Amino acid sequence: MGHGYMGKMLWVDLSKRKITEEPIDEKTMRNFLGGYGLGARVLFSRQKGGVDPLGPEATLGFVTGILTGTDALGGSRYVVVGKSPLTGGWGDANSGGNFGPYLKFAGYDAVFFTGIADKPVYLLIDNGKAELKDASNLWGKDTFETQDILRAAHGKDLEVACVGPSGEKKCLIAAVMNNKGRAAGRSGLGAVMGSKNLKAVAVRGNMKIPVADEKKSAEMRKRHLASMGPRVSFMRDFGTSGLFSMSCESDDAPCKNWAGTAVVDFTTYKKLSGEEVLKKRQRGWGCWHCPVACGGIMKPNASGEFTYSEEAHKPEYETLAMFGSNLLNDDLDSIIKLNDICNRYGLDTISAGAVIAFVLECYENGILTKKDTDGLEMKWGNAKAIVAMTEKLAKREGFGNIIADGVKKAAERIGKGSEKYAMHIAGQEVPAHDPRGGIMFAIGYGASPTPGRHTQGGEGPFPPGALPDFDRMSLKGRGKPHMVGVALTQVYNAAGVCMIVIGDAYGHFDHLIEALQTITGWDLTRDELIKTGIRIETMRQAFNVREGLTSPWKFPDRMLGIPPKQVGPRKGITLNPDELFTEYYQVIGWDPKTGKPSKQTLLELGLDDVAKALYK
Ligand code: SF4
């Protein structure tokens, strides 16, 4: 076995209540680096195409990366993987906090669940010993209560990933939560966990992760810490909330369900600025051993319209934008409350904000009335109604039941032409970065195996030295740099390193390569890592192809600039999908019309079995 990982994964058949342990071989780890790389490799081999994502044949995985829990800066991440019930294709969701490192310290790189338990259970992994336990006392509890009850039962050093009531009720926009404020939010995998009657995975351990050269690794961490850039202190104070005002000013932030322009239609955006958020912060908070610590805990708010406790986490940029500018809601307390509701019930804040925006626009256009919305006046900026409706959504209560599965399903249920207000790409609600004028996001939203995602790379957030030079204002010549960016993004995502740390703490991209070399002991090169990243991306794409899905994904007209905006920094922009994706797909070796990786590409990446499966 190599270094950087524990060399073992657990398989839990919930229907049969059977737990088995399997080794992970070094070649697989070097080829996929853990995280969603390993997850995609395993699910392609072990899960048939076409299974119901909420059925017993679906597999749900919790997978750490090869740098998770090590001396690499930002090595706090784990990924939840499975077939997405939102898109019908590959699903993954990345989270920080402490859970990932402690899953490794408990002895395992990954745990995969199949089947459905006949009654609610949780998995307890205690220093290499795994057992399924009765979760009937946890069912119906929110994610904060779940963690507290489990810690009271097993000790304060327990780390818990769980679903709240939204996941239990299979809301398709449900998240898996850990540390009361860290969410594996995207792809609807909280619903998959709930469908398995799996309330929580609880881990504890103090095993050592084998490292190739411990002394060198400790020295490296010290050196990397000393070379962190000046943006670290900005992120430590504000986190991504510090980006909100400038995103409104550049028209990156969504406004009025993507139909508006913040500097014109939401001129009070500074009420949600990083400075305003910081005034309400009680203290900073960070994921495991993170030198940035971009999170925060808010001062409790016991009076007024929107109360929250001393445990409420700081809203991040995506949450401020999706529940703020996107809804013309400038009430910061309401957004802290909305963030807290989503954290407690276990909901993806991006999707939840997008669903509420859809409701507000339907209401404005008479498709929905007060009669439909349980008496709530769903007007732009009506913070009270927005909070009340989000709570209904989280509980699947009344009209909340209609919208609890995301905008695509909500539009199908409501009909009456409402689909034109449903801002999703292939079923996944679009995150808070406008593709009109943000070419990296545009390519990523449409070309990635996980549609509508802002964390799948391209040209950011890399420190110097990562990418070849290119003209950021042009589409021509973009395919190659975008592919290198995507590949390197796959590397750090799979390896378990936080993207904010990549952008704001690592002084040079070579530091990440050095961390991989030092911890694994492998003679890795940048070229090998680029190939590894392409392999991971192609593996995830192959999963979609086997499900019968084709890409590039279709955008709502509004997101392409059809018609173009008439005002603001992005006025006049219309994107042409053919121009956006063709060059990139050609460079990565996928068919520009269908997204199917060519046989030659698959063979060059060593994915012979995948080539055989896709080219029968
Ligand atoms: S930068 Fe923020 S999100 Fe990333 S690991 Fe650190 S605390 Fe967590």
C-alpha cells in the first residue's frame, strides 16, 4: 500500500445489514486520487446504468481524498457521490469541516452504502470498528439536534455527517450536513441518503495516516504557511461574503431571478456587504486545521422578526446572492435566518434560493396567487414571506411540497408556462455567477459532467504558474487553457483540498504538487496530474453517457442572454453555445455534439473497461 490514504473502504448493504471491508490498491489511488475520482471509478464498476437514484440499487458514497487529513493546506474535504436524482446523471457534493479527516482517522478512505434499511439507522465507525445502529430517536430531528444527540451518546470527539428532515422527506434539493454549517449541498444527494433510511454516518478515531516522509511533510506545511498571500486575512474576516458587493457591481450576482441587474434593480445591495455581515459575526470558524478559517458564527439574535441562536453560521456569498439580490431581499437578518433554516433542515442554499426566486416570478406574473401559496404574499423582497415559504419547503408542508424538489419539478407541477422562470441547467439550479460575461462559468455550467456548477474549474481560482497564458476576453484559443484548468481542479477536488485555499492561501500552484509528492512519495509531475484530472473528468462523464445523457447541457434562454440585457455591465451579451463548448470538447477528446468521450481518449487514459462498456 502507498501513502496518504488508509487503503480501505467499507461497503454497507443496508437491506441485509451487512458490512464488508475492501482494500484500495495503489494504482487506483494514484489514477484517481480519492474523492469523486475514486467515487466515479467505483460507481461505474459497481452500479448498473439506469438504476433509480432513490431505489435500493443506488449506491451512495462518502469519499475522502489522498490529501484529506494531512499536512497539505486545506486538506479538510470529503465528497458525497451517487446518481443525482435532480439530473439523472453523475452526482457529487463537496464539504469541509471535520468529518472527512476523521473518517480517515477512523480507518477508512471511503464508505459506500447500497440497499435500503427497513427502519432508520446510522453507521458508527469507531477506530476501525463499524456497526449499524438504530436511529429511530434521531428521525425527525434537525441536523444540529442529530449531532448533539449522537455526541451525547458516544462522546464529544464524534464527527457526524447527517440529513435533516428535508433529506428524510426526500426533497430533491436536500443536502448532507456536517458541523452544523458545512454542506455537501449539490446534486440532491441528501435525498438519496434519506431514501436509504440512513440518518447519519458518525466517525471517531485516532489512527495515523501513513505519510511517505513525515519530517519533510511537517517542514513543508510550515513553509507553505509562511508563504501564504495577503488575501488570507481578507478571507479570514469576510469569507466569501466579502465578494458580494463587487459581484453586484460587476453584474456577476444574480438579480431578480437572473432577469435584473443589481446596480439598477437592487441598489441597496451594500446592506448585505461583507462589512455588514462582519458586524454581526460573533467569532471566526474554520474547517479542520485550515489556515484560512473563512467561516464564522453569528451573534445570536433573540429579538425582532428573524431570530437565530448563537450557533447560526455566517452566510457565504452563494447564500447572500441566492436569498438576497436574486430575491431583491436586502434584510440581512432574514438571510442569516434562511441560512440557518437550510443548515438545520439540510437544504442546499443555492437551490432553495433559486426555487424561491422562481415562486416570486411566477407570483409576479399571475401564474401563482395567494390561494396557491398558502396565503403568503410572495412579492420580491418580502423577507417575511420568503422565510415562511422556505420553512414550508424544508418541511414539504402545504405549497412547500410542490417546490421541494427543485425548480424543474416545480415548473412541471405548476405548468401554465412557468418553465420559462425555472433557472436550471439539466435539472440543477444555477449557482450565483452569471455566465453572461463570465466565460469560465459558462463553459463549466454547460460542459461539466455536473451541470450548473461553479466549482468545476476552468481558469480560476489558480495562483500563478498553473495555466498557460490566454486572452481572457476571447473564446478563441480557450479550449486548451480551460481543459488544463478543469484537469487541475479535478486534482485538488479529488485530493480533498479546499478551492478557497487553492486560490487564497497557496502562494504558487507548485505547492500543491509538492504536497502530493511529499505525502504520497510518488514521483508525480504536473503533466501526470493534468492527465489524472482529465481521467477523473472523463470517468464522471462516462457515467452520464451510460445513463443515456448527452451534453453540452441546454441553458435557459435567459442565462444565454436571449434577449440580451439592456442595462448594466453585461448589457448586450448573448452567448453562442456552439462557440462556447466546441473547442473545449475537441481538446479534451469528447464528441462536441454529444459529449461522449472518444474510444481513443478512453484508451489513452487507461480506461479500457469503460471503452468496452461504451463502445460495445
Ligand atoms: S477556506 Fe473556508 S471552506 Fe475552505 S477549508 Fe478553510 S474554512 Fe473550510
